[in-house]
Amino acid sequence: MNIAGEPLRAILCGHRGRVSVDLRWWYQPKDGSRIKPGRRGVSVPASALPAIVCALQGLVRQMEADGYLESGRDAHSPTVHPEVYPREF
């Protein structure tokens, strides 16, 4: 969750034979209806995910070394909810 309490969701998506990963903050509408995906996020080809994860791990290590993050899980790290939607690609 971010500071506003919004959950971060990682979703595996497929459309017309292309598989992508959508990483997006979701929010609770003011009318109390079900949570919805927000505009803040990114969608990348699933094939790029290993390279992105590697780059982010390197960035986290550097941020820890520079004192921007505590070693291990930072107190402000989001809880990520992985999902697969739709199941047919």
C-alpha cells in the first residue's frame, strides 16, 4: 500500500496474443464501490520483466548503500497483490 493506503497490484494480462505485465496503484472510489485501477502505473511486455526486475534489484541495492532505504524491506514498501487476468492469452 502507498501512503494513501492504495494497494499496488501486479497483473499478468493478455490481449491479441501479446502478454504484458501491468503494475498499477488501485484506489477506492468515494462512492464506496469496488476498488479500481488508477492512472499511476506502468504496463510492459512480459518478456521484459526479467530485465526490469534485475535493474530494480540493482537500484534497490544502490539506494540501500546510499542510505535512501533501510536494508531489507523498507517500512514504506508496498504490499503487492499478484493477479492473472485474463487467464487465456
